[in-house]
Amino acid sequence: MSNIESSEQIPGRRSRARTLARVFSVVVIALVLVLVLIYARLLIGPVPLNFLSDRAQGMVTSLIDDGFHVDWGDFGVALDGPFNPVVRLASVELLDAETDASIRMSALEIGISPLGLLYGQPEVRITLVEPHFQMVQDLFGPRFSRYALVEDADTGEITAQISEGNYIAPTVRIRQDGLQLAGQERNGTPGGLRSDNDWLIYNLEAMNQSLSEIAAQAMSGQLSRIVIRDGSVGILDTVYGLYKELDSLSVEVRAGRAEGRVSALFEAGIAGRVTHGTLIRSEVGGVARIEANVDEIDFATIIPFLDDPDGVVALRGAGALDLEVSFDAHTGVVERGVFGLDLTGTHLRLNNDAFEVTTSPFDLIWYPHEARYQFVEVDLAVGQSAAQVSGDLVLGFDRQFGPTVGMSIRAIDVNLHPDDMEAPEEPFEFVSFEGWSAPLYGAIGIDRLVAARDMASLVVNGRIDAVREGVGVDLRLSGRGASADDLKRLWPYLFSPEARDWFVDYVRDGKVHSADIHVNFPVGTIDMEGTGEPIPEGGLTIDIVGDDVQLQAFEGLPHFEIDGAARVSVRDNRLTLAFEHAVVLGPAGNIEITNAAFLNQNTAAAEQVLELSGDISGSVNAIVAMANGEPLNLLREIEVGYDINEIASQVEGNVATTVIATLIMDEAGEIVNADYALNGSVSGARSRNPIEGYSFEDVRLAFTASQEGFQVNGSGQVENVPIDVQASQTRGNAPDIRVAATLSAADAAAFGIDVSEYMTGQVRVIASPREDGRFGFSANLTDATLALTDIGVSKARGVAGALNGIVGFEDGDVAISEIDMGFGDVRLRGDLALGLDGVLKSADFSTFRISPGDDAQVAMTPVDGGFALSVRGRQLDVKPMLRRFFDLNGTDGAGASQDLQNQRFDVSVQLQRAIGYYGTVAIDLGLELSVRGDEIRNVSLTTQLGGDSRASATTNVVPGGRVMTYASNDIGALLRFTGIYPRLVGGEGTLVIQQDTAAQAEAGVFVIRNFAIVDEANVAQIVGAHSESRQLIARGNSLNFDYGRAQFIRRADRIEVTEAMINGDSVGGTLRGNILTGQGRYDLAGTYVPLFGLNNIFQQIPLFGPIFGGRQGEGLIGVTFAIRGPLNEPDILINPASILAPGMFRSLFEYRAARQDG
């Protein structure tokens, strides 16, 4: 039975097992279905569990500090990935009740591994979705905060309004005399400030501790990872006034795979730039190590003073950072660090200018406990400059002035290449810098900066301050043996940029014998905006002494080369350049400059005021070429009608002058005004070759010149004629140039002017060029003898006289205008035209006075073959001109001048009164006369000679010549007027002259009636041989005649009297022979017939008349005589014996006139 029971019991047990299996399968399937349904629901979105929210919030509140408050919106379950369910808290805010700081996020997700939870290792995963928090960074380090950025609508300024809640933040006042602390640190603990090195140690050790704790939690299975998605962080640096915001922040921290190891990936956007990197914390052999690699990092994010907006220097942009820091794994104390840096991609800001920074990747070795950072042989390029740099930085702390940076930097192969210069020919071999920085005060101290190359060295020390009120500089530089190029490259362009620009632009080369520079700009006095603010008094002092200085040509000045020492001196905006000797190289010769100085009164002014001084010497040719060439062009406005350079090239001589000049230049560099003074001399000047036909030598001049004018005095010789020169000019007036010389006729001929026919002796002439190219002249005629034969005027030597006028050259002639000549009673005013040979071309005298009382105008103009002379006026003394045409006395000056010989000469006279000889006046004289040389070609005359006396003349053309007829009812008055013979009284007669053009001779007949000869000594001498005749003259002192007739032939050199006779009641006679006008002599023979009325009866007897009475006009008794000798003092020869020979027998006792050929 027992076996049966056992067998029955077995099937029952199997049934229960199957039932349990079925139930378990159903439960499992149900759970799976539930899980599937839940998973499907979670795929749609979070599942709210708000009914559990209050209980969860209570649990969280019990876990966090009492000073914090946490709150969220929705509470539920969601998926983090395909198979990771998480608890999701939406709209989470964590608030610090004391400081009012908060962290907000759109969701906080906490995931737990269900399987791990069964083993007590939940491997929690924490995800912060779109978290946002704000931080304030100040001298006490970073802390969470809350603030708002408010922009002023009017000014655009942004203000940070920080909400501190109940927290009273400690206050640090940055005062001029140091830092002042007020308030307390958080939690009331007394605090202190730290150096940047201490903050770095503090932050890294805190990071290491946090990562160590994460690693421990991970290794225990409590924590798997921490994730931040799309977060943002605002960082406000209240010390340096910087605000940076990190957006699109993504962080993933993983741990648990190895002991102490934590890894992280992170990425964030900063100002449009994406920074990303990795971080690994590990422990090996008791050493903890944090390694990080960050690309596109803004270094100012971790070292704020690198981008101080108030500083002169800042480092901006992003580079690369590799970090390796080791810690003691047990104590967590940092031991050593290496920062791998690559600054490529950043730029260095100097004031408002940015320069690209390029480096090779280099290691910055950190010695934490020494606060020292070391870098070795870094290839660094800033802009176009480059060097290999090594050095040490020490981040310290000064109790008075806060964090400091000590710097010891060394550089080799330093190529300084400012943007406004070419690359240097060779680098500085070595540059060392020892200094410090106090970032809170924007102060940089230069204990010693040394730059060296070959025999050159430069040493700099001083301090730079950059604060909100501005920048201040106190630097001293001294150098020896450096080049001008070195100074340009070492001169910071921020300090006196105008003076530096001038130095860079104009000092091309040179060696510095000594250089001492002191830059002392108090804070706020440096013009950082380039607005042209003046340098403060005493702000800039530069003294440089150099050799072999080469200057670029100054604007508006010729280029010169300095030979010897040169000095550059700068006092604030005032720049002075001085040198002992320089040479201007020119195509016409070199010009030497000594004791020269160049002064720019204010290099920052819009209008530059330049002062120049120095002693200049060189040849005349070189000086003129410089003055007349580019860029001076000092002579371009002087019009002389000649090529000044060409003239100067023919001149030898030297010029020495002292120059003081002030030039005012506009913003474009053009000279707008000039103020100058010259004081110099010209010596030994002479012409190499004749200039315009003239040579000069031994010219010596002394001159002064300024913008007000110039003054020149000197002397020399032109064509061996001594001359004196005087020239002057005042502002706005034409130059007054006077050249004086004492000239003889021979001297004038040397200048191409022949005045020998008119002048002997000497004339003092002063000539002055005029603006129109002509020359004014003034001549003192006192020591000259003048003979103006064409107008019958002369002056003896010693008689005071003057001649003024203006001389010009027109079409090869000499035009003399505004003539004013006076001596004795002569006064002439008018114009003349002469040929270069002195031949008169034309004349026009508005005043023509050759005797007292004259009031006439004379004009002479060219006509075909000669000239036309017009005489008009109220009164004119015509005796000089009558002497020129009618003088038979053979005096000098009679006849035509050589200039007018054989020329046609047409005379037209209209005078109210013409004063002739012996007080005779011709009233209403009208004369039209045409002559050629001494030949009268045509005459027309009408005049009144006083009372009823009249005279006239006409010309008629006949075959073979012309006939001129003169008639007057008072021949005596006409002869007295012309000065031919004064002792004939009365007489009515005619003169008929017939010209034979072919024979060049004139035959004339002169007939006169009823006249008398009065007081004639020559007549008395002839008739003195007859006693009764002597008694007749003694009673009446005159001889009366009834009739006279003469026939003559006028030739070129004589008048041949072929037959002449006169008769009266008491006297008669005949005359024959020649008047030799060419020789100025008489050669006449005649017979005097006393008691003519009785004697002539015998001549009238038919057949026997010639025997008893002789020739026609003679008588029975007669006396033969001869007139010979000069025309003015002839000799009278009488043959008394002839009175004894009657009639034809007298010919035996006659005088004979010499026979004349032709």
C-alpha cells in the first residue's frame, strides 16, 4: 500500500509544479507586457508621477544644506536613450537663500541601473538639461551669483545689476596707496586675497578632489556618469570689467573603469567660437594626474588680466592648451604642472591696433610652490616681428598692491619689424627683460631691458601704468653704438607718434654715438585715440648724437647728405635736428652746409611749423641750380627773359650765406607760408664765356633777404668797365635794381652803343630793370661834352646836365621812352628809337626846348628813304637848326650829321613864333622842306618877318630837275633871321635855283633891289683905297645900292660865283670866284667901282665901253680886291695900283680865283 500511495502522490506533485510554472509564466508575461507598455509609453514622452513629487521633494530637501532650496515643476519617468529609464525633474531651480544665486535648468534626469540596484550598485547617471547659472569672479575667486545686464538706451552702456540677497560681500578698494579690505568673507570667516598662482593651486586641487570623489563613487558602483546638455554659463569679472558667456555647453563625465580614473569630454561656444577638449584624471603609483587638451580656448577666460580693456596691452583670440598636472594621490597637494601652449590664432592688442601672434607649440613648466612658470626657446612672432624667447614668470602677491607678476625674459635673434618699416637687415643678437606687473593697477615695471648686437647696446628701465583714467609712462632709454634703424624699431609708436613718424620717415640711416631718452607721461596724458593731443610738459626728452646720419629729403627742400656728427633733440612735441656739416649733391656742383639746425616746433600740430638755419656755401652755378630747381623753385616767378640756369652755368664764383627760415606746411605737406632771412655774399664771380655778347669779372656782392624783401650791394666789371650794383625789394612791391657805371663813348661802344658822334667825356649812368623787361636809366651829363648836330644843340663839359629815360629792346632796336634831358636852357622830354649801332630811327618829343621861352613839340618818324620831322608849337628858337642848314661859316656841326647823311629828310614846321638870329622873329611860320643830306629837294615857305616884311618859297618841277623860287620884300630881315648876313638892310629880291639832277648841281640867280650895307668892316676895307669913298662911308656908315645881281652854281663842296654885280649912285662893283663850303673858305676876286654913277658912264659908251669901262658893272676907275681865308674871318687883299689902270687895263692888276675842278 505504501508503494501505491507513493505512486499516487507523485503525479499530484507534478501537477502542482506545472501549475506554479504556468502561474509564473503568466506573471512574467504580464510583467513583460506591463514593461512593454510602460516602455511604449516612455517612448511617447515622460510619464508624470506628480503624486510622488511632494514625497520626493521632502526626501531631497532632507539631503541638501539648509541654506539651499530646490524646486521643480513636473516629476516623472522618462527614457535616457533607448533602454535607460530615468527619473525626470522638469523646470528645476536650485536657489542659495543667502546670496540669491540660483541654478536653473529645463530638466534634471537621474538614471539608475535596475540590475545594479539589485547588487547595491545603482550606477547613477545624472543629466542636467539646459542648465544656466551665473558666476562672479573677483579678487576672492569665482562664486555663483545672480545678476542682470541692463543697457542704457541713450548711451549704450551696459550695467551689471548684481543681486546679493542677504549676503554682504567683502569689499576691496583699489586705492592709489594700495588695497583696502572691508567686510567679511562668506560664512563670516576672515579671508585674505591670494596670488593668481595660489588661486590656480586652489582650483586645481579642488578639481582633483572632486574628480577623486567621482572616481571613488564610480568604483563603488554609486555613480556612472554626469552629463550636461546645452548649458550656458555667464562669467562676470568685476575687477577687470569683463563679461563672458559660454553657450551650447556640453559636458560628459565618465568614471569607474579603473581605480581613480575619470574622463570628461566638453564643448562650449564663446563669442561665436567653439571651444572643445578632453580631460582625464588618473592615479598611478601614488601620483594623481590630471591631463587635459583644449582647443580654441580664450586664455583670458582663465587669466582675466590678459584682456584688460583698460590696459594698453592685451592678448585676445583663441589658442590651444595641453595640461598635465600631478598631485600627491594621498594628500591631494599639487606637485608640478606642464602647460602645453600654442598661441597661434591669438592677436596682441596694442592700444587700438592688433597684431597676429604665431608660436610653435611650447611647454610652460609650472613649479607650484615656487609660483614660477618657465618656458624655453619658443619661436614667437608678433605681427612681422619674430624672436626665439625663453624666460620665467613668477605669480606673486603683494600685501599692498595685490597679485603681481615677476618677469625675466630672454630673447635671441630678435627681428623687430614694425608695419611701417622694412624688414631689418640683421636681428638683435640678444634682448633681456627683467620686470614686474601689478595687474590690479595696470602697472608694468621695467627694471632692466637690454638689447645688444655687436658693439651696440640699448638699456631701458621705467614703468607703464594703464588704468581707466588713462595710460601713464615713465621710461628711460640709453644707448650706445646702435643704428638709427634700431631706434626706429625700439621706439614704441604709442609715445609721441608724430615725432616717431618724423624720425622713421626722414632719418634713413646712421650710427648712434649716444642716445638718452626719457618718456614721462602722467596717467591720462597719452593720446590713445590719435586726436593730436599735445604732449604734457616734460613728457618727452630725447637727446641723440650720431655719426654718418642719412636723411630723407625734406618736403620742399633739396636732399642733402650729413657729413660728421648730428644731434637729434626732442622736447615734448618740439623736435630739433642739428649737424656740423652736410653736402647737397647737385648736377651743377656740391653745396656745403655747416652749423645747420632743423626745428619742428610742434610735431603734433595740423600745420607743421619748421625752422631751418645754417651756413650755406657753393659755386654760383650750384646755388642757382638748387634755388631754381625742384623742389625749391624760388626763381620760377622771376621773369628775366633768359634761361637762368643756362646763364649761371657760364658763371664762375662762390656764394656764402647764412640761412634762417621758417616754413609752415599744411596737412598735405605743402608749404603754405615761408618766413626766411638770408645774409651772405658772392665773391670772385666772372663769366666763363660772353653772355649775350658781354663778359664780366671780379663781381663781389653782399646780400640780405627775407620774406619782407631783399637788399643787394656790390661791384664788378663788365667789358672792363667798373660797375656798381644795388638791388632791393619790399613785400608786395616790384624789385628796385640799380646798376651804375661811369661810361665814356668808348665804354658805350663796348656795350654795342655808338655815341661817339654825340658825346665826348664821361657820363655817370644808373640803370634799373623794370617789371616789363625794360630798363630805366639816369645819367649825369656834367662831365660830358654833347653835340646833337641834328637839332643844333650842344653842351660843354662841366655844364650840369642830366638824362633820364627807359630803355627797351624791340625788334632789334633800342627804344628809349620817357626821355627827360636837361642842361643849361635845353629841356627835352619824349621818346627815341635807335638802332644798336646808335643810328637814330625815330623821335617824339612832347617838350622841345633848346632856348629860353621855347614851347614846341618835335616828332621824327621814318619815311621811305629817310625821316619826316614835324615841329609844332607856340614858340621855338630855330637858330641851332638854321645853323645846321644855312651856316656858311664852316663851324663844327654844320651840315648833316653822319647818321642822316644822304638820307631823305622831310621837315614840316608850324610855329606861331620862330626865333632866328639877331633878334629876328618869324610870325606864323609855315615851312615844308625836303632835303637829302645837304641837298634841298623841295621847299614851301610862308612867314611874316615883322611889320610888312614877308618871305615865301615855292618849288616847281621842270624837266631834268626842279626850280625853287625864294622871294621876300625884306631880304635883309630874311638874311638876319637865317644868320647868313646881318648888315644888309632892306632889299626886295628873288632867288631862283634850278637843280640839275643829272649833274648834281644847282644854278642860281639872285636879284636884289634897293638895299644898303651897314657897318660892314670888310666893305670899308675895300673902299678905303679911294678917299672920296672913305668920306662917303664916314658920313653915313652905310652904302646904298639900287640893284644887285649874282649868278652862281652850287656844287657838293662849293658855290661858284660866275658873275655878281651891285650898283648904286656912289658905289658899285663886281665879284667872281668860289665859296668853298667843303673847306669852309672864301676864294673870291672882284672890282670896286667908286662913284659908280659917274664911272659907269664910260662903260655904257658904245664900242669903247669895254675898253674904258671894263666888264659889265664896272667903270673907268676901279680897285681890284680878293677875299680869301676862313668863312668866319676872311682876309681882304687890295691892289691900290689898279686904280691907275682904266677900263680893260685893270685886268693886268686883278686877283685870280683858283680854278676848281668839276
